[in-house]
Amino acid sequence: MLAFLSARQAGLDDPLRLRRTESTRRVLSLKLNPDRDVDRVHGNAVNGIDIDAIEGRYMLSGGADGVIVVYDLENFSGKSQFTCKAICTVGRSSRHVHKFSVETVQWYPYDTGMFVSSSFDKTMKVWDTETLKPAEVFEFDGNVYSHHLSPIARKHSLIAVGTKHPKVHLCDLKSGAKIHVLQGHRAEVLSVRWSPRYEHILATASADSKVKVWDVRRASGSLLTLDQHNGDKSKASSEAVNTAHNGRANGLCFTADGLFLLTTGTDDRMRLWNSATGENTLVNYGKVANESRKRLQFTVSRGCSPEFVFVPCGSSVAVYGLHTGELVTTLRGHYNNVDCCEFHPDYQELYSGGKDCNILAWVPVLRASDVEEESNSTGSAVRQSEVNPAFQDAWSSDED
């Protein structure tokens, strides 16, 4: 690290290298921090969480009890031990609360004054953060599994919505109307995700084992249907042509640069795809336990070299190398299955929620705390013995 600092100070190295190196070190040292706690508000499973991209300070959570909570992640106490407080809640006492399980929550990408939630009560609500009242309510014919707003869109304000029906709905925030549907899936759409690179590119995952990539400006159908066998008919049976997984495809996540797409399925596999060509890169992550009948929320690190994938795996969170498939570590701390996790790129922290009703904070172990722990574990007698005898106090009050 000192070599990086010296090279940066002398102008011999790119400052980004130092940042990537430190970010990578912090991710590799993630631990369940006993000094960091998150208020427990939910009385049932935590299905989805999201951290705002503007300040990186506020976190949303949605639970199976229909409750939505906003947390403040900032520590103003000056103490190392603190609790992320729930600053406002849409609880069961509110007349605007979702009647059934909240599946997805997301901040408006450009302002924390608005967020969106979707639920099994067949509605998606656009909320005013200040009043905690819905400014717009979209109703659907079936349970809503997932929704997503584009993080980069400038020319549209569309929300993609996946429901129990095979059609993907596009809802316009400006007009408050459902303006378009994308047809091609044959079963419920479990996950939807906009590309962080091209604002009109959308990926959808369905229980029909297919993952499709769409250009929403085209009316002729999907651009790509991902094929795990890369078109090799000798490996694919006649019934499983162009399938991304051998089970329900229930998870999607683009890398930060949008060049690659990760998918998960109930065949206990995770696959990495080239998002431009739709080619399966054939990275082998091994068995990734996945029994979820709904959307699985997983995430990818940002600013690291190499990048890492954080994916719920039973009651733990598995950390994989993105391009190697190597299992780097396993984060254990939940008492029941983990449903969602979200990476905080500003501090290289990870937050996870599960069926144990808890949200856990995984925080990098800092070198300073390591030194303090080491000094506290050694006794004063040991420290005294390590002092050079020449500097020890030999003064005596005895006149003799």
C-alpha cells in the first residue's frame, strides 16, 4: 500500500489503481461487525433492500409483512458502535400500506424524495418520501414479482414490471399509465433489470427457464434469448432449446459497466453472459443453492479489481470471483435463508436481509481496529517487558 501511495504522490501511477486496490482489500475483509446494528422493524422475512445512489445514506427495505422501512446509515455519533436507525415506516397502521408481501423496493435513481414498491397485492406504488403517501398506484391482474427503474435513463421514465402473467409491463412515471407490454415469455416473469449501459435495453427472467434481452424501442420482439449451450444443438434437448437455466430463472444482475449479465436459477447454477452477444461465458461457479420460488436479489461489487459477486446461498451469502468462478468466502450470520443483499459502493459494505427478519451489516475490518485489538489482548506486564532496559525507570528513594 505504501508503494501505491508513493507512486501516486510522485505522479508515477494512476490514482485509480490505489482506489481499486484498497476497495478490493476492503471487500476481501468483510465481516459481520458487532458494533454495527440495524433496527429490527419487520415481523416477517425481508424480501428486498435498496441503497440510494445520490447520497449513499438511506436504505429501503420491504418485507413479507407488507411493511416498508427507511433507514439512515450515517453515523453522526462519533462512536464506533452505533445502530442504523429506522427514520420512517409505512407500517400496518397506515391506510396506504401494501396488503400483502412487498417483493421489491427501489429509490428513484436521481432523488431520494421518491421511491417505488411492488407487492403480491397486485399493485405497484410510487411513494412521496416526505409524506409517505403514494403519488401513483399501478394495478395489475396478478402478483407483482419485480420492478426496476433505469439508473441512467434520460429519454424515458419507464418502470419495467414482472408479474404472474407472462407479459412484461412498461409503466410511464410521467403519464401514470401502462403504455406497453413485451410478449415472449410463457410463464410468470420473476425478475426484470435495465442495463446500466444502454437506457433502452432491458433483461427479463421467467419461470419458463428463459432469459430475454429487449430493446424497448422495437415492437418486433426480444433482441436475444439466452442459450446456455451457445447454440450447440448436440447438447440441448429438443424441449430445452434456448433456455438459460434448467429450472426457474429467478435472478438478474448486470455488472457496473453493463458489459456482462449474471443470472441465477433453481437448477442451482449461476451463469455469466456477454450482454452484447448473449454468449454464455461458461464460467463455472459450482453449485449455488437456490430454492426460491420468487425473485432472488443478488449484487456485484463496484470499483474493485477483480470484481466479486454476492449471492444468497441458503442461510449465508457466498462471495465469488466474477470472472474466475472461485468461491472466495462465505458470510455466515443469518439464522434462516437469505433473500436479498445489496452492495454499498461508497464504503465497500454489504447489507443482507433474510427470513429471520434481520438486516445484517457486513463491514470491512480496518487495520486500525486490528492494532487496537492486538494491543488490548496483551497485558501491561508483557508490554513492559518489551521495553529496552536502558530506558526503564531504575530510580529509587532509598538513600542507602
